[in-house]
Amino acid sequence: MTNAAVVRLGGVRRRRPRFNAGSTGLTLLAWVMALLFFFPIVWMILLSFRSESDAATPRLFAAFTGVNYDGLFSGDVKIAILNSLNASITSTVLVLLLAVPAAYALSIKPVKKWTDVLFFFLSTKMMPAVAALLPIYLITNDLGMNDNIWALILVYTAANLPIAIWMLRSFLLEVPREIIEAAQVDGANLVTILRRVITPIIAPGLAATALICFIFSWNEFLFALRLTGQNAKTAPVFLAGSIAPEGLFLAHLCAVAFVVCLPVLIAGWAAQDKLVRGLSLGAVK
Amino acid sequence: MTATTVEYAPDVAPPRRASPGDSFRARMTRRLPLLPALTFTVVVTQLPFLYTIYISLVGWDRDHPELGKKFVGLKNFRAVFADDSLRSAVLVTVELTAFVVVVAVLIGLGLALLLDRRFFGRGLARTLLIAPFLIMPMAAALLWKHAFYNAQFGLINGIINGVRGWFGNHTPTAWSILTDHPLIAVALPLIWQWTPFMMLILLAGLQSQSGEVLEAARVDGASNWQIFRSITLPHLRQYIELSVLLGSIYILQAFDAIYTITRGISNTTNLPFAIFETQVDSGDYGLTSAEGVIVVIGTIIVATFALRLLSSLFKEGTR
């Protein structure tokens, strides 16, 4: 994955200037900045492998211990991670099921006023999420869906749908029209065209969209905090609750934080060359 | 024809209007794939808003259910406008967003320029640089608060005290970013997380520059600074605008960092946190709803302008 990114980056660039001090300085600066930005993560990982008393005195080197990771893959953490996986994966699947046909109707066979519809979806993303918190909380209570993961799944689906539609639309616009027209001439209906013709072509885009939706759902805190309790608690809520009111907790906290960050770190790194496109809603390729 | 045929469709769909000849059936078939997503979005995002308007017009206090729900008119709205704290929350929101976005764009631009050269290990450097953006915001906030800011075991005060120790001063410093600069304490993790985002968009902009133009300028003897000022910066303008706009959309909603790092004390309550607090702590649902309605109306006004800008960006930006 990293190799692909390097190749792409290194593709059409200008000629490399002859060696000079300025160029070495810039390379050095780039590396210093990269390490500086990565340092907090290194620090988190370092602290997670220390005893609580070592973690409480800041210094670079300390005795190594894996004790903070004991029991991290069972009990409450496990429940929270499974809930997070459930909420993120289920909502991502729902988003894609709704977004692919919608993006199709907004790009390949545009409906009337397709720009208005597109911007309506986007405007829901601009609304402050917190304004929807109370009504959604009250409605889920009325429906008896308090502390039910499905409430979160529906919220995440609605929250990520605009992003997915915008992103998928930008991928769909790249599908050669002749292919779709040929399939239509052959008498294929919409479902067949979406499943057999379009999906295989936009598979990389679909994967990138899914990853973005997954990342946003996995990291969401505000609604998870309000809509879940003991049963449906997700990873960020568990993490926020894992600081002890008294006593030392830093090393344990860093271990939990590292574990819950890992899926997104891996997913994001794997998709890094598609990340820009997703985050800019398809505007930048 | 195979999928490998390189024959790109135009980037922006032609504004194909349904011609008058289109039958009703054809128009419905065209709309059908859109309906599930549209219906879902309207139900999940618009109905709650109607409910919010309703609650804002009736007095509803969670802690006093005996009062019931009765129509109170615009009382809640008057209460919101009479309250200074919401005005200050608006101010904090604008301040925090502007600060984070400006700093993140500037550092992001610097990093993008650094990465837009070929050098040893560039792919790895880029991978390391985007990592902060992939960290869960709640984890980032907790990490900064406890591992960096904490006066006793945080790294920042640890370094300050270490340096003081070299100079023979062994009393720990009384300074703490949490008490002395709480808004900056909230902003730092946000800047740390959003700078990679800005960097990625601006880097994409830099790499879409035409190499020939740059080469020609160089042949004509233009200095690096002249090339940056006259060619790169104008080319980057729309990418900078896009990163500012998208960054603002997300950072206006910042909640996790404030909830975790300061809990809104010492004037760090932004709008999302203020509304959350009214709702959860005071339990005055009517008041919260009025706040929500006002914020949504304010957002619609701001968003109308933002969307206009965005649509022009998307027209030029799709390349």
C-alpha cells in the first residue's frame, strides 16, 4: 500500500535538483516535522507499555511491561469494541445500499434539479449535529430504543449518507457511459446494471467510501454518549469512562486508547491514497 | 467494449433535463433509485427538527414533569436571547474555529510544500504525518489532557521542570496550560489532528500543477519565491478555500475536545457544548430546543453562502 502511494507520488514530478545544502535542509525539516507529528502517538504507545508509577514520571526510557494489555480483549472493552464494530459496519453497509442508487440517479441518469438534491444532502451535513441530539434522544426513548445499538446505526447511516453520495458520485462520473448504454441496449434493468456493470468498475471507490464511513462512525462520540448505556456502549464512550477519578491510570488509559485507535489507523493507512478524495467529498482527486 | 478502454466521461454530468417527451413512467424510473436515500434522510434529519420546533414552543422541563407541556409561545427564545452565555459560546466557537483552521492551514501548507519534493523516505514521512488525523478524537483529547498537559505527570510540565532543574531551580513550575491558557489547550489537539487533513488537500493541489509551466518559469530564470508567489499560490487558491471551508464545517462542531479537556470551564464553552450542557445538566428541554432552532437558523444563513462558494469550488475543483 505504501509502495503504491510512493510510486504515485513520485510519478510525474520535476527533475531532482543537484545536491545542495538547501535541499538537504528541507529533507531534514520534512523528517523533523513528520516525527514531531507522529511523536504523540509514539508517546501513547510507550506509556501503554509502562507500569503506572513509571508512566507518572515523564521520561524517555522506563522498564517495559505488558501488564496494561492484560484483560483488554475481554470483558467491557471487548463488548465496547464489538458494539463499535457492529455500529460502524452495519451503518456502512446501509449507507452503501442507499447511496449507490442515489449517486447513480444524481450522476449517470440525473434527475431533474439534481444539483438541488445534491446540495440538500450536503446541507444536512452542515447542520450542527448537537441540535438533533435532543429530539433524537427523546424519540429513541419513546420508541423504547434507549441503549439499543440500532439507534446509533440509524444516526450514523443518516450522518454518513451525504458524504457517501457525494463521494460515490465523483467515482460514478468516471464510468464510461458507453458501457452503461451498451448494457441498456442489451436489455439490462437498473438493478442488473448497478450490480453487474457499475459496481465492479467503481469497486475501489466503493471501498474507499466504505472506509471513510467506517472511520467516522467508529470515532463518533456525542451521540454514542447520549444514546447508549451499559449494553450498547461503543469504544469512544468506554474510553472516556476509563479514566479513574483517583489514583494512577495513565498507562492503562494509553493501552485502551491505542487498542481502540488501531482499526482506524490501519484502515486509514491502507486507504491513504483515497483519503483526500473522500474527505473532500470527491472534489479533489 | 471492455472496462480497460480509457475513455473518460466528462467530469461534470451534463445538466440533462428530462425532455418534455419523457413519459411519466420514464421520469419515475429515473427518480426511483434516489427515493430510498432521500426518504431516509428526510425522516432522520428533518422530522427531528420539526419535533425540536414543537418542543421549543412548549415548556418542557425534564426535572419538573408535573408542569407538563403547555404552549408558552416565544418565551424560550426570549430566554435564549436574554442569556449572555449563548452569545459568549458563539464567540468562543468562532474564535476556536478560526484559530484552529488558520493555524492548521498554514502548517498544512508548509508540510505540503515539504512533501512536494522527491526525497528519501517521502512515502513513510507522509504516512507518519497523516497518522494524527486517524486517531480517535476522544483518544487524542484524553492523551493530550493527561499525558501532555497534566501538571504532575504530563510531558509538557515535565520538560519545563527538567529545564528548570538544569538551572538549579527545583521547585516545580506553577504554570499549567489547562489553567493559564485553556482555549489553547483545547485547540492544540484539534490543530494536531486537522493539520494532516489540510496537508492532504493542499498536497493534492500542488501535485495537480502543470510541470511544464513550472519548468518554463524556471527556464525563464524565475526564482523559487517568484514561482511560488505567481504560479503556485494562485493555483492553490481554490484548494486553500476548500480546505478552510471543510475544516470549518467539522471544527465548528468540535465537542469531544471541550468535553474532555476543559468541560467548558474558564470560557471555553462553544456552541455544541453549551447546547449539550443545557440539555443534560439543566434538563430544560424547551430552552435547549430554542437554542437548537436558533443555531440551525443561523447555520442555514451561513451555509447558504458557504454552499454558494462550495458549488463554485466543485465546478472548478473537479478535475
